[in-house]
Amino acid sequence: MSKHIEKHIRAIQDFPKRGILFRDITPLLRRKDGLRRVVSALRRSLRGIRVDQVVGIESRGFIFGAPLAVSYGAGFVPIRKPGKLPHKTLTERHSLEYGHSTLEIHRDALKKGERVLVVDDLLATGGTAAAAVKLVRRLGARVVAVVVLIELGALSGRSKLRGIPVHSVIRY
């Protein structure tokens, strides 16, 4: 199934800046069966993992995280860019493949000991996922896995997530 998914991902050179090869999932998502296939593939990669909450990283992590939460019968918690959440937040700054950014989560979003699945579309250098993991842990919850549609293996993002199972459907 990953080959069927992969053939609908478009590569765009020099986006969002020169030297970056962007993996565009919008052609995949516009297909009638695209989202269903991705969510099924992500869920299959997570066999045997119990989840209380699914954390989706803005913005494409929301696309996959919400249906995964439904499939688990779990809650969905957004991790967002600064200024997007209306209540009291925790903040974590991190490095990206092409700069720096900050993520936020509501201070009351997770309970101590909850089993959390972190979801995003892509794992590159691992900075964004590592920041999300730090936020989850600061709230006392436990990250049981990180799952992404695409992993850019050459950028070694997994190295920033030591001790956490990382699952990806497609690896470049």
C-alpha cells in the first residue's frame, strides 16, 4: 500500500527555500481514497500500541491525527504555533531543517500518565517532533510512539527521539 500512497506525493524543488526538496501531500489528499489509505497505513504501523490521547502537530499532523484519534477511541490534542491557542499554554522552541520555530500546547491538555501518540506528516531533522515530545512530557504524560507519513532518513530525525518508537509509512 505504501507504493500506492507514495506515487501520489509530489516533489517540489527549492520550497520553501532554495535547497529544500518539499514532499507535497496535497495530490494524495485530494484523491477519494487518499486520506483513508494513509490513516489505515499509519494505524497498521502502530499494531499493539495503546493510546489515550493523540497529539497532532500543526498543521498537517491535524489531518492524520484526528482520524487516528477516532480510530483509537481517544481524544485529540493540537500542538500549535504561538498565539493560536486561546488558553494558558506551555511553549517549546526548536530547530527546523531551515530555521527555528516554537510550538505550544494548552497547560491542561493532558493528564499525568496518559499514553500519547504524537502524529505529524513528516519527520526530517526531528526538531519539531522532539519539541512536541518535550511538551507532552512536561505535562506528565507518556509518549508511546511518534508516527509520520514520510520520513527523510538522511536527515536522522530519529536520533532526536531516542527511546521512543518511531513509525513511518514512507521513507526517502
